[in-house]
Amino acid sequence: MKISSVIWNAFKPRKEFHINKSIQWFPGHMHKGIYHKKGLNEIGRRLKRTDCVLEIHDARIPFSGRNLNLIKRLCHNKPIILILNKADLVDTEWRNRIEKKLVQEMRSSDIHLHDIFFMKSLENNRNSSKLDQKFLSSIIDCIKERRSTDQSDILKTTEGYNLLVLGIPNVGKSTIINRMRNVYLKKPGKATIVGPTAGVTKAVLERIKICDYPEKIYLFDSPGILEPGFQITKLSDRTQCETFMRCALCGTIADRVVGMELIADYLLFWMNQNSIDDYLDFFGLQKPTDNIVEALTYGAIKNNNFRSFYNIDKGQTEKVPNLEQMAESFVLNFRKGKLATIPLDKNLIENS
């Protein structure tokens, strides 16, 4: 349903989003990884044998969640190829602006950015042979350029070329690794585990071969060890709160930690902030609302989605709208690109 500009202009949504509950979060392997000296040393040892770093992030949040200070500290002067995954969930018209701002940010942080690639989700990435070859060529060019200026004994004595994959949880690292192996080695199956929830990869793996020709290329996968660019103790801050919720909306934080209704509430807030009315049809609403309970209730009634509960006072079983399932459906539809296709970081891109 498309509503008139008069209705939107009369509607006054929230200007800020607040988290009114305590959230305890950090996957166990992140405690043992970046926050643990042993984990840092393990990454450091791998980096000494690494020619190039592949940083993988979600194209819907190209800036939220990326910790440039930590990337610089970890990677030192290693060249980085940035892969923005799930790019099919964002309108292509945003790519040039995203790329321009990323280049500016990484240069100002003195990070050696070699290239940026926008990659589609796996299910929408069947016919991408040109991109596959361009990506491989960029990797090889990056490594050869690096080797021509770095004469370290470690790199000289290492067979083949080495890549290290970094990124926050659940941005598609394992999926991309397996795809490279399948495409460049023609080997089916999975060399590394893929999961739908944040934090599946638990440790830095041994070398995984992904290519034999024209060069032998190996890579090290890692858990989602990059500390996201927010502090869990400062979610009362508007910027920190929005960064956290955007990461949660993209699934980089486990849904059970945040709660589906809170994630759905942020999605409603964000859509209202950007005058996106797709949720009206989804919930069966006649006008915009800022009340997530109202929206979920309308949606549950529209879809005949009820749950049973026992009313002690009345001594009988009754049915009420299933708000939790509607919240989950709302969020999952967004994650599939069915509700909005502008980047969640739209305001950050436009303010550059």
C-alpha cells in the first residue's frame, strides 16, 4: 500500500531508538579470540605467513560494525580486499557512494585497501563467472604487488600464496570460502562449516587450498573475531545503540541475545525514519505506526497467527495474537530483501 505524502507528513515517528533492557553479549569464541592474548598471538602468527587479507562484511551495513582501529592494528601494512557480501539485498545505485566513502575512510585510517567487491548472496550467485575471474585476478595482483615490496623470509619460504579471512560473525565468511574452493578447484562440498547463526566458526583453521591455477592459493579462515565497532556497555548512546541494532538486524548477533521483538521494533523505527511504507501491507495497516505491538497485533490477526494460553482467572484456554512469530516473520522478510533494499547505513552514506 502506498500512502500519500500528506499522511507521512502528518505522522511523527520517534526520532531516537532506545534499548530498554539489559543485554549480555559476546560469543564465547570472541572472548577466547580477540579478547584473549593467546587468540591474538594465533592470528599474529597466521598474519606473518599471509600475503593478503580478505575482510568480509555485510553490504547492508558497510560501515556499521566495522572496527577500523582494530583492523589497522591486526593487519598492519597487509593489503586488504574488502568483500561486501549479500550485495543483491541493496540497490546497485548505492554502490558508487558506498565505495567512495569506504576508500576515504580506510585511507584516512592509513589502511592499505587494494580492492572492493560486491558479492551476491549464495542463492543469487549462480551466474557470476566474470566476477569470479575478476576476483581471482585481483587477489593474484594484490599478492604479487605485495611480494615485490616485501622480501620477508617467511613469505619466501612459504609454498603458494596465503590469504587470511577476517570479519564479524555471520557475514558469510564460510560461504564465500566454500564458494571459492568450489569454483577455483572444481571441488564440491564444504571445507569449512556454514551456519545460519552468528558464531559458527570457532577457531583459526589450518590452510585451506582454494586454487591451483594459475597460482596455488591457500587461506586461513577465522572465527568472527573482529570486535564490532560498538561497545555493549554504551548502548545508551544513540550512535552505539543504532550500530548495535543494525548489526542485530542483519543477524551478526544471535537473535536470542537481542530478542526478535526488539529487532522488529528497530526495523519499524528505521523504516519510519526513511519513509518506507512496505510494512503497511505486510501487517495490514491503513496508516503508519510507531508502535511495534500494534503492528505485530494487526499482522497476527491478518495472518490468523494465534497462540494458545491458559487463562487462570477464567479457568479456560484462550487464543491471543502470536507477536513473537510475527516479529520473526517481519525480520526474516527484511533479511531476504522483501521489505527494503536501501542500505541500513543510508544516513552514514548521505552524510559523507
